Amino acid sequence: MTIGVATIVRPAALVAALGYCLLATLPALADGGGAGGSNSSTTCQPGEVYDARQNRCVKRQAGILPDEAFTDYAYALVKAGRYGEALDVLNLLKNPNTPVALNYRGYATRRLGRVDEGIGYYLKSIALDPHYAQVREYLGEAYLVKGDVVQAKAQLQAIKNLCGTTCESYQHLAVAIADPADL
């Protein structure tokens, strides 16, 4: 039986294509995951929010969307690096004191350079839901920004207790602790 070059090349090409696809998803994984909704990657022009019910952008104003939709959209803005706008959207919430909203508010303020303020929001989020792993990941990152590796490792241990070492929050914070240069 003779094995042709095409037989060997096809599996190699498949492996290469798969590797490329995995590399293309790394930026999405690097943002720390999240609880964003199905349209959490859709962003609109400044002053607008995405309305999944209408499948379009609408003028940003209080009450036009449920809090969960505003929170999901704030997450999309955070992922896009539009931190100030994310805070503006979070300001429209009827109930801004949910673990997820406080987590995203903490993330946005931390990324705007207000690390201590961000830590305050993370701690409020944890007080409401001590089992929310993502907020502990972001809190650990905030501690790393401040140079407090001990506190970051304490958050890593808390995440390990919540979801083990295979969950995204654990893996992301472990990578950040090993090399905090990208924070």
C-alpha cells in the first residue's frame, strides 16, 4: 500500500487550521471571560445601547432596557475598551447593586486607573455573592496592579475552592500572577 503526499498533507493542514482557529480565539479568552449575553460583543455608537429585542442600537436612556440587558451591554463596552461608556451604561441601572454590575463597574474603574475604587466595587460584589469566581479573578488582578501578590494569590486560592483549577477565572488569574506585565 502506497501513501501519497496528499494523505500526509491533509491531516497536517487540518491541524494547522485548527491551531489557527484556536489562536484567533485567544484575545476573546484573555479578557477574563464574563457573563455577557448572547450579543455581548455588539457595540453601538457612543450614546446608544444595543437592544437585542429589536436587534439594533437605540438611544441610551434609563428604562428602555431591563437591567440585565444594560449590564450585558456594559460588559460588551468593557471588552471593547470603552470603560467610561460602560460606566455611563451602568449608571442607568434601576438596581446597580448586583454582583455582576458591581464587578463590571470595578473592572471599568480599575482600567481607567482608579484601582482602589475598583477594588471597593469588587469587595461589594463579593459581599453580595462570595461564590462569584470572576469578581475574584478581577480583584486578584487589581491586587497585582498594586503589587500585592499575596492578596492576588489569596483570590486565586478562593477561586480554586469555588471551581477548581480548570475554570477560566482560575486559569486567567494564575497566568496573570505568573506574568503580570499584561495587566
